[in-house]
Amino acid sequence: MASINSNYLKLKAGYLFPEIARRVRAFAENHPDAASNIIRCGIGDVTEPLPTAAINALKKATDELGDRATFRGYGPEQGYDFLRAAIAENDYRAKGVFVTDNEVFVSDGSKCDTANILDILGDDNIIAVADPVYPVYVDTNVMAGHTGNSDDSGRYEGFVYLPCTRENGFVAAPPSQQVDVAYLCFPNNPTGAVATKAQLKEWVDYALKNDTLLLFDAAYSDYIQDPELPRSIYEIEGARDCAIEFRSYSKSGGFTGVRCAYTIVPETVMGRTESGGRYPFHPLWSRRSSTKFNGVSYPIQRAAEALYSSEGKAEVSALVEHYMGNAAILRDAAREAGLEVYGGEHAPYIWIAAPSGLTSWDVFDKMLLDANVVITPGSGFGSNGEGFFRVSAFNSRDNALEVAQRIKNVKW
């Protein structure tokens, strides 16, 4: 009989979002009259159509595959040169940030990349994560056997947890102890917080001093409204020697169902070998890609490239403006309802304190029952998420306006 990976048995009862889906299904079955009235503001999935520039590029690339003269089979696992060059030029070099084309690795999602990066990291690293945190960072390390068991609060042995609270603006400071790997996510999921250059410099300085690898998830970077706030960790001097950055087209270009993202692995960022030497991560990630991945399909990469055209950039900006408009509507409604509100200014997520006496799952049930609105309970993001809930701005404008009214009508 084949043995199983027993690390999976350490995971909590269910990944947050499947558990939400299970509860919503149960509610709909028990309240059939309300089922059609449910509005989902839980999972951060986009709702608006793909940009026209991306659609036209998809169609053109698909037509190319229908002609022997322009047909393409396997592509380069690291990504086609045309997209890698567009990324490096538009997202970095044009903004004064040095990244080479060769340091760009195209993938099918940042969620995948933040999990798969563990393939090139050792099993003995001391790992720091924020609390609250995007659950994928924690669960994938549990699956890989990098932790012990969890306690009653859901915290796992082996992690260094970095508290994100009202007091620090939900931006964790570097720990007092040395860690080997630290996950950072800005703009933050779930709190919507964003780090300043000074705060990121503190992290980079810490990483350089302690030989720490920073895993910087910038999937929501296009939602930053203030040009003075950093969109990339590489805007900070020294970050190329200590950080790997993850970005995605899911939320900026509406690619959640299309699947395309990329990871930046500078050739200068190093890890330690068993013998105590130093070795670059870049060739390891390239080898991992070549061995375990056949690359993102050609039409999808052409669609991503089209987002950098003048038409594509305008359409991406319009999408961001739409969702941030929703965020403002939802944020204002929650405040009018007397709730304590954070986020929603540089990210499509609003982080709201649960009214006194209610747990985050209490709020989930109340919002579902009284307002027929699905939110995300903060406890699903970690122990410091208890007492909060997340509302996603990814929705139609009509739904955002309706949810805003329902929030104000709930009797807290």
C-alpha cells in the first residue's frame, strides 16, 4: 500500500475558501427562497469582462495556431521572450527599477508560484509569516513538512508569526530574532494595508543583515493609488540581493480564469548550501520550471502582452478604477453603519472590525442570514484575524451598491 504525505493531515479542517463555499451551499439548501439573492463578497474573484486588447490578442494567437506556417507547439518553460521583455520594460525599467528580461519567469498564477517556490528552499529554514496572512503561505509549508502541529488558535509550530494589528497599521515590523525566509504581501491580502518605502527599507535592511530571503507578493500592486508608495520591493536599494517578487494579471487584467502571472528572481539573490557556501536561486528556479512546468500557453501569453499596449493599459486602469470605486462605496457604507473600517484605499479589500461580542464566524453567519451577503471571516487568515472580517470589492457596481445598502440595514 502506498504511504501518504502525512503532513497533509496536519492541515486544519478545510482551506478557508472551500469552507466558505460549503457553508454557503448549506445555507442555500436550507433557505431556498434566499439562494438567488446571495451576493458574494468573499473570494476575491473578478467579475468584469476581459480587456478588449487581451481578447483580440487571444483570437489572433489562436488563429495562428490554426495555420501550419504560424503554429507553435511547446514554448519556453520560462516564458516567451516577447512577454518577458514587455514585463521587464513596462513594469520595472520604465519606472526606474532594474530587472533584466532573463530574471522574469512567466507562470499560471502567483498562488502557484508562492507555493512552488518551496521546491528550491531547504527544509531547515526558519520561516516568518504575518498574522493575519494569506493562507496559502502557511498551508503550503505545512504540506511540505516545514512545520509541526497546530495549536488551538491554529498556529503551527515552526513558524515565526508577525502580528499585524491596529497599532502597527497592519504592517508587521521585522522580528527581533533571525529568520531565513519571510513572506511579505503588499498591498496586503486580507487587510488592504500597504507598506511605505521606509517600512520596506526596514525589511530590506533586516534581510541584508540577517541573510533573510524576502518572498514579496505584489499581486495587487496595480491598485496602489499614491505614486509615492512602492509597487515593487526592488524600488528599495539592496532588495535585488535579498528578495524574490511575485506578480499576477488576475486582479489587474481580470485573468483569474485565464491564468497568467510572473515571478522575478534576480540573478543576485543567494541561498546557502549544505556545506555553508552561497548559491544563486535563479538557476534553481529555472531548472525547476524546465522540469516541472511546460509553460503558459502561447495565446494566453499574447493576451498578457496585449495588456502593455496603449489600449491594454487604459483598459487595465479602467478595471482598477471600477473595483476601487466599489471599494469606496463599501468602505463608506460600513462606516455609516458604525463599523470600524480599514483598507480599501490602495487595495480591493476592506478589513472591518466585528462588532463587540461577535466572532468573525458570527459575523459571517449574520451577514449571510440577515443580508444574504458572503464575506470572509478574519479568523480564517490567522489568530490575529479573529475579530475582523474581509469584504471584497470585486463585483459589479450594481452589486456593490446593493451590498452597501444591505450592510447599513443590518442590525448590529
